Amino acid sequence: MAHVLLANEYGDGLGHINHLRALIGPLRRAGHAVTLALGAPRRLPPLAAGLGVRVVTAPTASVETIARLRGPPGAQLRGLADILAWHGLGDAAVTADLLTRWSLLLDELAPDLAVCEFAPLLRIACRQRVPTLRLGTGWSVPPIVGGALPVLFPQRPERYPEARLYAHAATWLRGAGRAPPPSLAGLVTGEADIVVALPDLDPFHVYRAYPAHGPLTRPPAPQAPPRTPRWYAYLRTAAPRLPELLGALVATGIPGSAYVHGLPPDAVAAWRARGLPLRTTPAPFPRTLAAASVLIHHGGLNTANEALALGRPVIAMPAGLESQLTARRLVGLKIGISLAEPVEPADLAAAVRDALTLGAPAYALARQIQRPFGLPATLAAIECLLGSTA
């Protein structure tokens, strides 16, 4: 029996964490011990319930530190190096503190393998100590392009050169008696990588030497659009102008339902009284999505995977760069409409009507795409890495 550490440091929503949760059952059935390390302390109690594994807090930079490294509101991101900088690598002292805390946690847990789901600092701390599997969306498992991390907006000024971030991490590694690789890209790449997205939604598919492995839940089979138009919205309470957006959906006269993560019960009751069937828990996919003609959400990859596989057009209101890249792919596939926040209610209502015309193309595309199931490849990679350490 081996001990597998499943870790996530950063990422909005539950998508990143759900990737790790999908591995717990299969790993335990294979006889392995599992520990879950999450960088979201406020979520630990609800996430730990019923999992049957130990859950610990992953070392992460504070909200204040991330804000300082990110810079003033409106600071522009140039590439993946900026994301690493914002989450600690942009400051030598913060880097050393996070890597030291991870090292101490590794001393305590003594894992045989670490699965890093958007956990770049853990990947560095594990170098020449614990083998790692880098797991995640195409965005969080970027390919190496010309020996460096991808640059998304080359026209923007470089605020955090990779050489500086590399120096911060390499200095700590040398102090710990471990030799760093020659580049930052080598620091954050695992012994094996798994991309848990449908290949058509991988934002770096052009640069990647292999196709994405597929979601960790089996993609649903394509289903023809329903005869009666309906929409389903999966939104967040922090969405700008949320009440107006919900009101605009009701005003379309097209039936639909919604789930708003974190919405208080009294607000749910008020919307139900206005004729909007607002759910108190996330809808079971893909059944709810199959009954809808169009999906409205914030561009999360896991939900987009379901929509693409099932054959449903998507209205995306992306809240961050990762979801912007997903929305860009959906638009490029001609099955999506992207609305930049803050979204005008009238624009959302118009987008619903426009998206209904994309139902047939989305269904046709769903019958043509590759739809790999990533769980078997992931478990095989884990066993291979564990076997190499036996």
C-alpha cells in the first residue's frame, strides 16, 4: 500500500478540487492511503465530510500577498509566469516561506507520490524527493514552448521575467541540498502530466505534443436538443449585477432554471416567488443539461466539457483568465457566445435567443469530437510512478 498526497493550492470554484475528489475512491479501492491538501481553509469542513480521508491545509500565499504581487486593479497578465509570480514566486521571501512549509508538511505526511492539481509550489518542494503527477486543465498544465512557459499576450510588458522566478525557487532548492533544473518550466513540470479536458477545449492544443487525456468523469453521449427551448444557468453570487441578470433571464419568456452558488435561502425563496425555479444545490449533470437548450455559466472547464460532449451551446461570462480561454475555445468552435463582465442584462437576454440557433451545430459537433475518458490514464500514470519508487 502506498500513500498518495492529492493537493490543490489555488483556483476559484470547485473544479480543481473535484478533479482530486474523483481520484479518492479509485485510489482507496486500489489499497492506497490518501491525504487531501487544499489551499482553501474555509472550505475544509464541508469538503472533508464523507470523503473518508485526512484533509489538511495546503501552504499558500495570503490574500494580501497575492494582491501585492498582482499589483493595482487592472494590472495586465502577460503569461503563465505572472500567475506563478502572483501566487508566491514573485517574492523571494514568500517563495522560501511556502517551500519551507511544504517541506515540513512532506516530513509529516511522508507521501510516496504527490498529485499536484494547480499546486506549483508543492511540485517544486517535491523535486528530487517525492515523484509528482501534474494534473489539471489545459490551462494549469501548460506545455513547454521553446523551453519556456506559454506567453499569452506577448505585446504586454514583462513584469516578472522567468529568470527571476527561477532564481527564487532555485536558491531555496540549493539551500535544501537539491539541484534545480535549468529553467522555470522544468521546475513546475511533473514526472508525468495529465490534462483532464476534452482535446477541443485545451487552450494550448496547438502547442501540446499529445492530445488532452479527457475528463475524470466519463463524457456523456450526445443528445439531440429538446423540442421546447429551455435554458439552464450555473452562476456565482459575486457575478456583477446578478439580480438584473436573473431578471433578464425571466423576462425572456423562455423557461429555464438556475443554480447560484452561495445564494442565501431567503434570496432563493424570493426568486422562486418571481417564477424562477432556483435550485438550492447544483443540478445533476448531464441530466439537467440534457433537458436544456443552452447553458449559461462563467466558463468553468468541467461544465464546458459536459456541454460540448452532450451537444449544447454555451453562453460564457468568464470571470478569470482560465475561463476566458475556455470561452474563446467555445466561440472558436462556433458553439459559444462570450460576454465580458460586467454583462448588460439586455445583452444576456439577446445572447439566449442567439444561442438557441446554435443547438443543431452543437449537437452535430458533439457527434464528431474525440471524447476520451481521462480516469484510466490518470490511474495508470499514478501506478507507474509508484512502481518506479518501489
